[in-house]
Amino acid sequence: MPISQSDPVERKRLESTNIINALRRGTVPAGGLERIAVGVEMEEGVIGAQFDYVAKGGGDLKFVRGDYGSGKTFLVARALEIAREKGFVTAHVVVSPSSPLYRQKNIYQQICASLRTREEEHALKAVIDSWLFSIEERLLRVSDQPLEEESLEKATLKELETALAGISEMNSSLAAALRTYYRANNAGDFQIAQSAIGWIGAEPNIGRDFKQKAGIRGDVDETYALIFLRGLVRIIVSAGYAGLAVAVDELETTQVLPKNQRDKAYNTLRLMIDSLDRGELPYCYFLFTGTPAFFEGPRGVRSLPSLADRIGVIDAGEFRNPRQPQIILSRFDAKKLEQVAQKVIRIYSEAYSEVDQTRISHRFIRAMIGKVTGKFGGRVDVIPRIFLKEFVDVLDKCELYEDYDPWESYQFDFRHLKGELREEEEAVMVVEF
């Protein structure tokens, strides 16, 4: 039975359980991230203010710079969570050698495939349906007399064309695909409707039947991917959302590409920044992530001075300014990890039962951090995921067994982690002979 939206206690308990379940699996929770966030309040405030600006028709971006263990993944997830709370549709793109930044079609495809709203994942169809429904609702509301189904369809298609004016002048295929989708949905031809959604999302191998019905040749290609993105954003905003927020992760993988491809990728990034600054991507926000080598290394953005100039920062030592193009994250430390552990205790108490803090004391948490980091060369920054997974296991045992004493029983045995360690974690693990 679904939990009532009017029952905040049960909703909080469900969210708490979801957070603990994710930590138990060693993953980032899908929601409630503000409840375990530590030390990023200023960054969250800056990103939130950017979203407010973009929701008014602006376009903006931010680069997040940090080593493994600095919390890039967490901050990205938290930023997208904030975006959805503010009414944005979000997307998460991962750059890789097989899906490089310079292939705009691949980036557009990943955006469409990962669209998410507060209510739904894989939300491309839902967003388009909301847009078309809003057009129909408006037409019915302003009409002097009731509209027959055929008249409503005709008027909606006309509104669709008007809404995409400008986009259609550059490429008419998006409007043609949307027209075909709308007609197929109304006619109950769900196979063609699904093909239309797939084609709009740049999926490969869309059937010939759809293209014939829509009068379309070919697929979304490199030339028109950015134009289609503008059309998608226009649909998103017309459907009642605040805009589109896109996280573009792991830019550092661009460095392994051959020089000509690398230069093309960096130039694509420069063009995106310029498009935002010129107001050509209204209601759009991009959050890019990369390692220090991407920003400072010889194969990074410095190889394209015009890009380096646009995203460079003024070094202010300990007084970092997250309003500059880059948010520079420092490595996670033991103090922050202890604060997260205390937050997890509160969340666990809401999900299950009150944690016995005579057994799980501040002293025990500090000792446990020492035991785990000891197997990873003392590197606190690489162990938060592993530590929290172990910590939830200790909380479970304390809750399940009254006679479980973590001081006597807990030992960090990393052998069970073999096969699930990430490359950065394995690199600093202390080898025992």
C-alpha cells in the first residue's frame, strides 16, 4: 500500500530506509542527500542561486574540480537533487572514450536517456506527454465552444508548430517526429508512438515504418544535435518545468584521446560555454566534473588557451570562491567522515530503532575510522564508501543482537572486498605478505 503523501513521518522513515539501504550497498542514495551532506553548504548555496537564475531564462554552468575521494560524485548527485526540488528536469551524462564529448549526438542521446523529474526516471515520454497535454488543456480552456476530437487534434498540431518555430526553420524533423507521435498516440498506434520517442531521443535502429509515416530521412546527427537539444529544452519549459540541468561527468577521460579528437572535444566545450553566454541556451544549466589533471595537465584544457581562459580561477588559498567558474573540492578528512557517521546514526534511528550510542560512541567511530584507513595507507579520502558500508553493518549488528559489542567484535577484514574495490581504492591498499 503506497505511503500517504500527507504522512510526513512515514515518508521520512521510507527515505531514511532508502538511504541506509544505499549505504549498505556502497552506493550514493537516490534521495535525501542533504541529510548526509557535510562541508558543502556554501557550494550548494552557489549552485542553488544559479538554478534560480536559469529558471528565469538564463543559461549557466559550473565546473567541479577534485581528486578521487573529494566528493565530486556526491556533490553532482546533490546538485541534481536540488535542481529537481526547484522544478528542473535533470540528466546525467558520463563522458568516456566510447562516448566522447566531441560527439554531440552521443551527448544528446545520453541526456534524453537519463532525463529525470521528481516523479519519474527515464522521463522523456512523460515530459513530452505533459507538454502536449498542456497544449490541449489550454486550447479547451480558451475555446468559445467544446472542441471535437478531430478539431482538438488539428489545433494542437498547429500549436506544436508554433511552439517549435525557429527550431523547425533549422531542421523540421523534430516537429515532424512530434506530430507523428501525437497522431499515433491518439490513434492507439503505440508501436509508432514508441518509435517516435526513440527517434527523438536519438536511439539507433529506429524502424523504417516510423520514418515513412513522419516523412523523415536519416537520424539525429552531429550537425543538428544541439538544435534538437534547444527544442527539447523548449518542450521542457512549455510543459511547466523550470528548465534542464545536465551533469557531464568524467571530463578527464578526454585526455586519453588522440590530439585531433581531444582538440575537437575541448572546442565543443568552448562552443557550449559561448552559447550559454550568448543566451542561445536559455533555461539550461551544465555541471561539468574533472580531476585536477584535466584542468592543469598538458593534455587538459590548457592545451586550448581560449577554453582555459574562460574557466580559469583566481587562486585564493584557503579562501576559495565557489562563484568562480570552478568549484575546487578538497579531500575528505577524518573530521568530516566522523560528522557523516553521526548523521547516519540519526538516519538509522529513524529507519529502524534508536541506536545505542553507549556501544556506538564518538570514541568507537574514531577508532573504526583508524582501523579502516590503516588498510588504505591512512588515506581517509578514498574510504568513505567502504567505511559507511562497514559502519551500517555494525549498526545492524548492534540493533539485531543485544550482546554484540563492536569494541570487542569489530575488525576490518578487507578480504571480502576483493572484486568490488575501485581502481583508486586498490591503488592505495596496504599489501600484506
